Amino acid sequence: MTIEIVPVTDDATLRRFIRVPFAVHKNDAAWVPPLLMERKEAFSPKENEFLRRAEVRFWIARRDGRDVGRITAQIDPLAPRGEDGPPGHFGCLSAVDDPEVFAALLHTAESFLESRGIRRAYGPFSLSINEETGLLVDGFDTPPVMLMPHDLAYAAGRLETLGYRKAKDVYAYLLDMQAPLLRAARNMLERPLAGSVRMRRLNFKDYSGEIRRIVDIFNDAWSGNWGFVPLTEEETDEMAKRMRVLLDERLVWFAEADGEAVAFIVVLPNINEAIRDLDGRLLPFGWAKLLWRLKVSGVRSARVPLMGVRKSLAGTMIGSAIPLQLIGAVLPAARDVFRFRSVELSWILEDNLPMRRILERIGASAYKTYRVYEKTLG
């Protein structure tokens, strides 16, 4: 049957766009249906600063009266330029296992990017590299944690058939909280840091200031890394509003040197565990279930989505020790108060060897691989 590409132009087509993965993953036991309300906000320029600064298009693939796929194309003015000019991105890719559907979707996204003078496409990013990054290529049998993508095994092959090649792999590491820390990690945690360095918890009385410290350190620590896009002031404000309900001061720690925050770690309860059986809906009883699981019964998994150490400490003994000390600071509450059984630390660039060694030193192992693809256009 002929494949029709439908642009998303109003609330009705946006609702269909959001619903596509529900059909694609209907037989995928590992998939977690996102909250429909949250996805609508994520795709709203009013709620998502990325959509106000970037040029973004959404499309649905339709065949025989059914929506069978979706894709976006986006051009972020803050994305680092390459040798062939500014990059273009694609994302939110979800489609049934049909080569013609994948071809129609990618051709549509590529044509839009080429019409804007883009010569190289990267993806998937949904929508920004600071949101969901990469296509799952290993680790399909376990559900994704919050703010991490999940794809079916055929998707990678479909992209590669269309000329896409690996640009970069990123890993998700899993730490078993029920297993004792390796001796090498325990020995390092017992070593005192330099006298001018101290650890402290998040101070909710200065919440907006603390969030800005996190973003300032993040933008400094990650600048220069592959694909880095800084968090803007507007994104910082939006992140502060979204994260407040999930943050607990016992799970957010700073390292200070001479009274200045130089590093941080953030642990969030894995909301995907709490929403997995809600089918995307909070009404009529979803709110009650979600609040009960988050605040009363608790969830048993968590994620470290944000961590950073200022670049001025890179290559120093203190800079090398602080990440492990931050992990050590947050572990007691994560294990004994919140009773997390596992914590995912993600995402980690494949060539970020210092961080990978630290994670492996504490006993974490890479259990999921996500791949960012690239293709030369034209």
C-alpha cells in the first residue's frame, strides 16, 4: 500500500504522533508507555525552550488507514558545527518493521534538512542531545529507565540499510545496590580528600541557586565533549520546575573547594517503574498510583542523569577522586533510606574512559548500548 507522510500541524495530529509508539511496541514487554500529558508538554513550544530556539518538524507515516511510524527533523543553532557546516538531527523515530516505512520517514527528514542547506544528519535525538539520545542497539530485554530511549531490535538494521553509520556509542551502566562495593572502591572512599574539599547536600532553601550551580558546572564540565550543547537559562528554569517534585536533598550532593561548588551528582527515582502499568494515563486513578509509588511504597530503581566536575580540576588528583567521592556520598541514602536495588548511571560516552573506569571500579557494568548514527546528505 502507498505510504502517506502526514505533517503534524495541530493538536489532533500531535496526539496521533504521540500515540505511534503505543502501537509499535504493543507486543514489547520491556517498553514503558510514557505519560501522555508529559509527552504533550515535551512537544509544546510553551513548555520546551528547545522548540522555541530550534527549527523542528514532525511527521507521521500512514498506510492503509493506520499510523505506522513517526519521525522529527530538527536544526539546533547551538549544536557544534562540523567541517561540512552546521549539523541536522532527526529523532522520535518509531516505526513498524517495514523497510518502506523507514525509507519514507528518513527520506522526509533528510529532504527537509537538505532544503535548509544541511549536509550531515545525526540521530536519533529526541529532541535534543540533552534529552533522549541514541538508538538502543544492545539491552532490549530490560525496560528503559526514565528519560532513556527504548527501541526494537530491527530499527538499527533499517537505519544502516539506508546508509546510516555509527557516529558514537553511549552506554548505560548499572550498579547493583545489593552487592557490596569492590574492595578497591572502598579503599579509595576511605582516603580523605584535600582539606579544602568538602561534600554537602542540596540546599532547598536556595533551590533556584542550587539548580543554577548544577547547570553552570554541567556546562563547564561537558564543554568540548562530542556533540555538546549547553543548557540555556530558559532550559534551566524549565528543568528546575520539572525536577523539584522528584529531587530529595539526600540524593543530590555537591563537592566544594574553598567554598565554591566544583562538582555535583543528582540521583532521581526511576519514574518509569512507577508509571509502567498506567498505559500513559493519569486519570482516573493514575495520579493516586503514581504518588503512592513515589512517596509511600517507593520505587526500587534510580538513575544518575546528571554529574559533572569543573574542567579546572581535570587531570588533577582531586579531580580524579571527586566523582567517586560523590558516588560514595549518595550511596548510603540510596541504599539504606530509599532502598534502591539498582541505580543506572547514564549516559556515558564510549570514549569517556576516566568515568568508565570509575564506574567499573565500584562494580557497575555496561548493560545497555545506544548508538548515534550519522549520514552525509546530498
